[in-house]
Amino acid sequence: MDVEVIKEQLHEYINTADEQHLSAIYLLIEDKLPDHIKIGNKQEVNNNELEQQFIALAEKWKDETGVYSTTYQKVINDSYLDIIALGREVVPFILKDMEHGQGHWHTALKALTRDNPVPETDLNKSTKIREAWLNWGRNKNLI
């Protein structure tokens, strides 16, 4: 079969396909295309979707736990645990959130990164915890 005929048929199929089928087509051919004609940046799309999930869960978590005074009550919340379940890829989003305000993110960051830049002497000082994690994130080029 002629390449032009195949292109024409593919073009016709793409023009008539619904969104779900289009997504499948793009995923199938994405890795086969040369870089200069890539359809889109899948990683960017995935990061945008992940960031939106994070933002929604973080807002829900803050709404649900804003009245609590203890860290324990904040970190056992389902939304907080769902954020951790999103995986290490949300670490930059957590750090970005920390830059814009306080949040009890220490437990999540510790679980996700398997690291702890906060000295034991500062574990009860929210400003020091925030500073330590933000410095850690900058050193890792995550923010």
C-alpha cells in the first residue's frame, strides 16, 4: 500500500475518531515519531493532571483539618494520605505550596522522599521545618 494512501486513511480515521480513540492513537504513535514532530508533551500533560489532583486534595485537606490543633489530626486525614499515595512526583507541588504558606507537610515529604532535612531540635518549630524543606527542595532543584 502506498504511504500517501495510508496517511490519507489515518487522517480520515483521526478526523472521525472520538476523543477516547484519539488518545489511544496518539499514545500508540507518540513514541514512534521523531522528536521534531511529536504530537505533544505527554509528561507535561501528566504533570498538569497530577498537579490539579494535588491542588484539589490539598484544598480539601486544608478545609477538613483547618480546625485541628494537632499535627496528628492533620496527617491522618484521608485527603492527606491520598496526596502521599500520588507518589514522589507531587513533591515539587508540596514544596510550592510550602513557599506560599504554612502547612503540615513534613510527614508527607518525609514519607515521599525518604529524607529528613529537619534537625531533631527543630521538629517542633514550624518555621524551621518549612525553611529546612524549602532549602532541601532548592538544593535538589525541585523549586
